[in-house]
Amino acid sequence: MVLITGILGQLGYDLAKELTRRGVEYIAPSLEELELTTEAGAKNFILEKKPDIVAHCAAYTAVDKAESEEELALTVNGFGTRWVAEACREVDAKMIYISTDYVFGGDGLHPYEVNDEKKPVNVYGRSKLLGEDAVSMILHRYFIVRTSWVFGINGNNFIKTMLKLAETKKKLNVVNDQFGSPTYTVDLAKLLADMAETEKFGVYHASNEGFCSWSDFAREIFEQAGLDIEVDGVPTIEYPTPARRPFNSRLSKKSLDDAGFDRLPPWQDALKRYLLELKA
């Protein structure tokens, strides 16, 4: 049995759908049943249900807000993850922990390998790295999966924001000097379900194939959606936000190749399927 935290989020929702499709039993605690700001809240449900696998998709993900809510972000993503890991150890469950490209500093142009130096430039990245460190220290049977630029049907994301803005604007300024890979939660959920069936534990990078800037991503969204919107690429310095973002969020998929897992499809293909899902 799989226990999914954060089923109301984009990834948790699609992971539940994927497990259902495969006939895999899962349970998904509510926010009240598994609450990540206290040790008892994070542990008790897991200790009671004794799942075989915990897919820890729940997180504090408000990147800009985290700068002013540092304690909460560090508690949920750092200590909350530690408590979940300790509960997994107690019931001998495998753990899947979803992490982020933001654990890296964003220097250079090359895709980051899993063991490259971690240098988060914002509170959110630091909080997720704290969670990673806890999982790897407490458990042996774990998958740490770093992903980036996530989009899914059940939540807010960049694509929905762009489509909403297109209802009232004909021209948009979008950052052109941050590079990474969009990730469709439907595709990521399939990979996580595949991983869960194995003992190939370790740290992985998983995002849809190919790299782009946010402005490239926006142009492709409007082109595929058949919308005549002009996108002007602007440097990050012209679009200040409370949290710094890494310029380079490219992730190497060598870890997936080495373990024999399939890479995710190209991000343009993922976008196409997602737009169809939105229409449906």
C-alpha cells in the first residue's frame, strides 16, 4: 500500500490517478490527518497505517512567500520531512521525497548532475535541501527525486497563469535568462510509480526532456493554444521578486539512464497533452 501526502497538489493528484490506473492500493491523508508542523502530526498517521511506501508530495511551495515565512517553510519542508522519514524507518516503508532544482545555485550553463554542489539561493531551496539531508541520513530505502517547473491539472502553475493573462493582454514581458525544463505531473507520476516497484534507491533528476527559458515556454504555450500574444523576453533584473531564482535549472538525467528508468517525453509534447487535458 502506498501513502500519498499532498494529494490536493498537482503531483499528488496525478500520482493517485496513476496508481488507480495500475490497480495499486493507496491512501491519502487529509491536511488534518497528516500535519507537517508538529512531530506527532507528521508521524501518527503513518505509524497507524503502516504503508509499504510513502510518496511525500506535500510541501510548502510558495517560493516568494517563503522569504518572509522562513520558519514555516523550514519547518514543513525540513523538519516535517525529517519526521515523515523517521516514521518510514519505524514502519520499514520505502520513501519517495520530491525535491527541486532550487537546491542548486544556478551557476553556469551545464545540466546539474545529482551529486553536484548544493548552493540554494532562496529559503525554499534551503528548506527542500534540509528535507533531502534528513531523508538520506535517516533512511536507506529512499528515492529523492528533484524536478522543476511543474504543471498539472490540479493547481496553479505557469501555463494557467499565461492563459489567464492572455484573456486581457496582447503583449507580455517574460523572463528570458532563467533556463530549465517544464515537468508535466502526469509524466512524473508514471515515473514515480515505476520507481516504487523497484529497489533502485538513490537520488534522481526527473523533468520533461529539453531545455527552455520562461519566455520560450510562454511562446510555445500561446502557439500551441492558437493565441496571438506577443512575448517580449526581459532579463531577471527587470522583474524583481522577493526570492532569487537560479538562472540555470537544467538537470542532467544521467541518473535515470544509469538505473534503467525511461526519461520523460519532450516538454513540448507534454504541453500539448496538458492543453488537451485543460480543454477536456
